[in-house]
Amino acid sequence: MSKVRVRESQMFPVLSAAQIEIMRRFASGPERYFAPEESVYAIGARDVPSWLVLQGSIEVMRHVGLNREEPITTHRVGQFSGEVNQLAGRPAIAGGHAGPEGCTAIPFDAAHLRALMIGSVDVGEIVMRALILRRVELIEEGAAGTILIGVPDSPDIVRLQGFLTRNGYPNMVLDAGADEEGRMLVERTGVLPKDLPLVVCPSGQLLRCPSNEEIAAWLGISPTMDPDAVYDVAIVGAGPAGLAAAVYAASEGFSVIVLDAQAVGGQAGASARIENYLGFPTGISGQALAARAFNQALKFGAEIAIPVEVERLECIESRFTLRLSGARTLCARTVVIASGARYRRPDIPDLATFEGAGVSYWASPIEARICKGAEVALVGGGNSAGQAVVFLSPYVNKLHLVVRRDLAETMSRYLVERISALPNVELHIGAELVRLEGTRATGLTAATFRYRHDGSLYHRELRHLFLFIGAEPNADWTRDCVETDENGFILTGQRALSLETSVPGVFAIGDVRAGSTKRVAAAVGEGAAVVAQIHSMIAAQSAAEDA
């Protein structure tokens, strides 16, 4: 039994007659009858509504492996179908058909489902909790989602699995050599080793070593954007600051789109445990926090497009144009720059060769599994580095923590104390990374560090190295538009509004903003504050026009 199955009554609640009547008011169409065994919705179908059963039943199935299906549950009278994808009209991960007695049900498309969440607090809470718990179980089970077939822990498998996992999509890996199902499919399709991994989408579509953008397109992760649409607010970056801005702006009735090149959560989304965020005394993982914020944003109608890279911001008069990857454009009345910061890449020869092949910039359960029982090194002395050390230490045999300064100067006290109590962590103060060894084929095999005080070298055979060394702003795409400081962080507050940039209508929040506090709570606060400032700007513009 999965961990969430103990909450089955919340996953598959039975609504009372009064609750059914409340829900009916938000239906997107009339009730419909399905004959026995008739398909209600198919795995991989887009824009599938959630169905509230009035008579009969819906039997819900999921893929298991490549060729089998198994039942998830049976929705009976007073129960409803769907999971988180139904909030955004994305392709269905599971499928459903009418039971042996047939089924009469009412549809709720994405817009009407969101209206229910907002219009009825009690029923909306029941539905929202159920949709989230169902997605959590699908992630735990893995088999119902996307199947990756290749060499486990190879760079492309890790890349794809990391992308899907960080974006909350269930997935599983089949070994192309050892797993019979995976091996037979590879042989049947005649795929060469260079074309691995194979990816089997829930719809059955087969992809050969796809990019993150290609797999996102087939899974419907990124919505289809109307090139003629003009959004009230375009938010670039889906970290804590951007997601907070999306929640507040969408709840205020603005049309909102959020764009991110990688995944929801930003750097915080890769944190194993955030323990100093208000309201979570036992801590919360960055991915869990990001998932909650993501679902909140969907609830209020924000569109979230991932992975979409913003290549350039054009500031012309009162309307802004975002030039996107794939020769696409997007227009908005206001722009919120929340693109955060990225970990610096040290000036090490051939570093790119080992990225994804031993060198990582985050520590997720995927990396922890790969590193189990190994000797690893982590470079960095900030809170994110400390959280990664605490997370990884139970999995590895030994962890070398390499820092330039004393930990107390750059890391929160609770993390310093926790790390000092870890018996398998060796601290190297005043050291820096100077050389990596290995090839792309073999992956990382060793690393050399230098002590700055005397120039002595420290060489270790390593298969895994984590880099958490400072941050630089993700602001190249704003070049020639807004003013920045000497380090590239965006300047704000030179005009009337504290979060507004040098360009009226363009705001900056979170880690990308010069002078910001690099904490999750501060980023969320700025995400809320910027919406109030957008309101002030619009009010001032309206007053000027009336005058």
C-alpha cells in the first residue's frame, strides 16, 4: 500500500447529496450517459474534464510497465474522477470507462473546476485535496506515468528523470539490458545505443532521446500559448518569488502567465529540506513547497509554461514583448522578473564534460540514490549547500565539504551545528576545486582541490561532485532594457515603487533583484508585494488618463 493510501477517504471522497448539488452548479455541461464499458476518457487525452458520478460507476485504469493496465479505483455515486492535470486541461495520466451497469455523470472542465475551488470553499477543499493526493500516489507508484528505457543513471536518464520529477510527473526507469520489457522494446524498434533512452509517454507515443522541451510538449506540461493574447502580468521564473506573484496576481483577477526554462521551484525546489520557513516547524522539502504553490496558482487560473526559455525582453512603450525559444513571442502589460540566480560554474577545464556525468548542481533523491555508499564531495558554504550535506550524508560513505571560509560566516547556525555532528562529513576550509578527471563516457573519476593558504593539493577518487558555489543572476535576457548593478543584479526602487525597475511596468523580485535577501520567505514576500505595486501603478495610470 502506498503512503497516501492510508488517506483513501480523502483521495476518493463520497460527496453528500447537499455537496453534489453544490458541485452541480459549477458543471461545464449537462449530465451524460455512458453505456457499459464505454470509454469516458482515455490515457493521454487532452482537455479531459473531471466527471461527477450520479448513477453507475467509472472504473479507472493506469498503465503498468509497457503492455499492461491495472485498476486504480472505481468511482461510484457521489465520487469524481481526475487528478491535478484536470485543473489545467493537461493530458490525462489515467483512463476511465463506464462500469458494467453503465454510468451517468456530469463534466467539469478546467475552468469550471477552478471556479468550484473558489466559489465553494468546503466542496472546493475536498476536491482539491483529492486531486493532489491522487497525483502524489501516481508519483509514488511511478508506473502510471512516463517510462524511460535506457541505461540506469546514465546522463540522459538522470536528466529526463530529474526534469519529470521536479515538475511533479510520475515516471519509472526500465533497464534496456536487464529488464525484459525494456530489452524487447529496444530490440523490436531497432534503436541504436546512441538513440537511448527511449521514452514511452502515457499516450503510447515513443520518443528517442528527447530533449526536455520535446518530452514536455508530448506530455502537455506547457500550455499552447496564443500569440495574439496580451496578458496583464507575465512572470519570468517559477521559483518561490514567481509562484507567489502568480498566486496573488491571479487571485486578484489579473490574467497571468508564468514562464520558466527548467522546473517549478527554482533553486529552492532542489532543497531537500527547508527548516527556517515560517509555519513549517519540522521543515518542508523545496519540491513539496513548490508543488503546493504551483497547485495554488493553477487554482486561481494562472497559466504556467515549462520549459520555455525567455531569450529577450523588449520594452517598447506601454506593452512588453518577450522573445521566447522556438521563435515564439508573448505580449504583456506588465512584466515581473523573478528569474532568480544560478550557481556559478567554476573556471575548471572540461567542466561541461562532467555535468550530468558526475557533476551536479542540486541534490535530489535521484542523486542520493546514485551516490548510495559512495565517497562524494560538495563545494559550497551557503544554506543550500548545508541542506544538501545534511540530506546526502545518510546515503553516502563519506562526504568532503569544501569551503573557502569558515562555515559560521556563510551558513545558518542550525546547519553548522548539524553538519558538525555528522560523523562521515570531512570539512576542508580554505580549499577550492582546481581539476576534474575522467571522460564523458566514464564520467567523473577524480577531483583535485587546492588549499589557498599554502597551495598544497588534495586529490580524491570521486564519482560524484556537487557544486553550490555562490550565485549569479539569471538576467542576461533583460540586457539593453533594465538597469543592473556591476554584478548583473537588477536595480529597483529608483522610481516611486520599490520593486519597479528603471522601466515603468517592469518589476524585479527575489534573488535576481539587487539587494534582495536570499531567503525563501523574503522571495515569497516580494512576490506578494509586487502585486500590490502593480495595482498602484495601474491606479496611477487610470487617474492620469481621467485627468
